[in-house]
Amino acid sequence: MTTIKIGLPKGSLNTIGRGNTHQLFVDAGYDIQGYEPGKESDTKLRIVNDPEIIAFLTRPQSAPVELSRQLLDVAIVGEDWVKEESVNGADIRRIGDLEYGQTRLVIGVPKDASYESLSDFFRSQKNRTTPILCFTEYPNLTRQRFTEDAGYQQVFGNKKPLVQVRGLQDGENRLVQIINSDGVTEGYMAKGADLIVDNTQTGSTLREYGLRELETIMKSSAGLYAGPSCNSAKEGKAREIFDLLVGAVQGRKYFDVKFNVPNDRLDETKAYLSNKGLCSDEPTVTAGNRYSAINILIPRERFPEALRNLRQTYQATAIVRNEVKQFVK
């Protein structure tokens, strides 16, 4: 038996109302224990009905490191953290996007700041003699963005900004210093920082701290990622896991709808459903003496319109709508 080690996120990606990766695994058909949001336990974590999967808890910041160092074969992690680790050439690849945990990595500045771009900011600092301080949990991506900026290059040339992660420092430009933050990054502005770089979903926390977004560095969502230890022997299992998980993601986009139509309206009802794309492949029909039962999988956002047309135009009755846990194409 070939086993595969997977890292499951602890934190925002397993929080009810935000990510809830636990529920994703349940909807995908996995009997998972020790992973209920807020009650995660590395010692109790296991997937009961699939002994080929060995699961571990991991923090978002740690998962890419654990992948690149071959401590994990695959992991669910945000693209922002993968890019942060991959700036320095980490061998991590995305198996597929899971379409949740959407966030943006943004540059934050005081809301009353006069500059409108990062280039404007750096040009406005050309006569400054004290260090520009930027706090972030993403020092690699931040330095990459700074050094690529035209305003930065105009003022500082090709010098790399100094990056400080606790006691470690790297980079020759001490006039621009990027300092690792361990959380509540927005709070550093009130303490004297000039910029912050942080992830945000709605921007509400930035506004709460009196900040605004200067620009977006990247958009991110959760995905299943593989490290170098996910070799050809494990690739099939990794793909199987992804297919089941993304099937649960896709299932949330549909309703399972059942209803009856008179037999003399059956053909035109089927044509309407097929032509409008209101079924997965084709309507499932069970014929009766006077009525036929139809079962379709319909996109959630199109349900109200379809319901109205089915009732008014095609005389549909006994309409039942169910949730879809999983839709594997």
C-alpha cells in the first residue's frame, strides 16, 4: 500500500464561516476525525475510511516549507504562502485550485496619505535619511515587489531592501527595511511604520486601523499543492484526493431539483432544460401514466428564474430542491 502524507490547515482555512476545510472533507466523503474547527488535534487526526492518507496539521506559513523539505507530500494551503516560499526557488507545484479562502495581498498606507501608487511613495522619499519601515508576514514577496518597482529603482537603483526576520538580516539597502511581522500587522502603522503588506478579504481590518489599500500585489485562494516527494507512485492518489475535494466544491454551486410535468409537456420541458443548460448532461426522466418525474442539477444562481419558468410555462408541480454535497464531473 502506497501512503501519502497530507497537511491540513489550522487557522482561517478551517474556520466556520470562512474556510472550514473540515466540512469540505466531510462533503467529499471522507470520515475525518480530530479536525473539527477549534478542536483540531494532531494526535487524533485521521481519515478513517482511507488508510492510504496520513494527515497532519500545519500552519499556512509552515506548509510550503514542509512541502519543499519533503516532510509532506501534499498540503492544502493558500497560493500567497506558496509564492512567499517559492520566491527563493522552492520546488512546489499546484495540483489544483479549491476555490475557497480567497484573499488579496495588499500594500497598506495611512488613509490620508497623498501618494496613489508605490512608485509615488518611493519617489516622495528620495530625500529621506531615516529608514523606511515596512512590516509584513511576507518579506520575500514584499522585497520582490519593491525591487521591481520603477519608483524604487529610480531612488535606490538595484540595491536590495534589507529584510529582517527576527535576528537575521539580509540586503544592503538599509534605507528600506522590510521587517517580519508575527501578526496584527496593521497595528505597526500606529507605532511608526511607513507601510505594511498584509492579506485581506474585504479590507475592513485595514479601515478599522485607519489605513487604505495602496495596491494589490496578488490574489490568492486555497489549493492542493505537492512537493518533490509527491512522486509518480503518489501522483494518482494526490489527483484522487483533489478530484473528491473539488467535487465537493463544485457541488456547493448546484441544487438537486426534482419535479413533475404533464406528459404532453415533457418534450418541450426537456428541450428547455437542455437548451438553457439547466441540467448536467441531460434531464433524468421517469415516465408515468399522466406525469413524468424529472431530476436535474441546476446552478444555484439560476434557480429562481428556472423555477418561475417551469411552473408558469411548463406546468411543473411537486417541486423538491435538495442540497448537493458533491459533483464529480
